Amino acid sequence: MAGIRRGRASADQHISVRDIAELLGLPIAADLAETEVAGDDSLSPQALTALEQRFLRQLNEQSGPRAAGAVQRLLEHWRAGGGELHYGTSANASCAPIITVGGQALYAIRFYAKTAEVPFGLLRNRKPFNDPALREELRQRLNDAPGVDIPVAKLELYPSIKNSQLASVAVFDVVVAVLDWFRATVTASEE
């Protein structure tokens, strides 16, 4: 076919199945966004430990020890501030530092074995981040990290950054500050 350029799209042009569902307004998009958040309160402490161990094993295997260590330090920082962690139950392990508001879990980032996803698509339906200006501020704060460039076009989707970027102290510090800002913003909105 003439005129078709073969190759790979740039990273800011990649979209996930969840992103496509969101763009098309398919009801399954909400299901895809909520499956990892819903949680299962019936999980035993042993199961939670197993989910945590599985996440850490996959993280270390796929992102390497430096990135895995950085993610673990971020999660420890979140817990030290009184935050909770939610581990996904799907085959691809995940972990989200959550804050619960009105019975709903909110998170600014979900870590997978290789990437950290920013759930703008989920946040757009949750107070206080249903305000586009707050989602834009979250995007800009993340973009303050060297090498992170989340395009404005992904403000209602689920863009990601590589966990390996967190091994950089400069990126790590920005993400810690973003998580602290996220917690403060959510907490202030409850008052």
C-alpha cells in the first residue's frame, strides 16, 4: 500500500485496550478500570502476603533490582504516611497506593511489573479529581520529573511511565512529592 509508513508509533501515540474502550464510550471501560480497584475484602492476610510477594517478584524480575527497590521505597513512604496498599489479583501483578474516600479507593498511580500507570480515566469520575484542572495539575506535576512527558491528549486515559525511570533520584523525588500532594488534595477535599 502506497503512502503507509511502516514502523512503530511513538510512545505518546500508544493506547491500551482500556483507553480504546474509554474513547469509544463502551461500558466495559468502567469494568476494566474498576477490576483492580474493587478488591476482595475476604482475602486472608496470608493471601495478601502472597499477592504482595508475587508483585515484588514480578517487579524485580521485569524491572530489575534498582527499579524494584525504588518502587518499594515509594510504597514504604506511602505506608509510613498512613496510606494503604492494594494488590491486584490478576495474573499481571500490580500494586496501588490508595486513599479511601467515601468508601471509594482513589490512587494516583498503579505499579505493574514494568510500568507505573496514571489512572486519569478513573480519576475523571472521582471527586475531587473529576475537576479537569486537578487532573491537569497532576499531569504537570508528574511531567516535572526528568524524562517524563505525559501528553495532554492522555488526560482522560491511562498513560504509563517505566518503573526503571524511578531509579533516578530526581524522578523518584518528584513522584514522592506527587503522591504527597495527591494525598493532601484528597484529604482537603473531605473537609
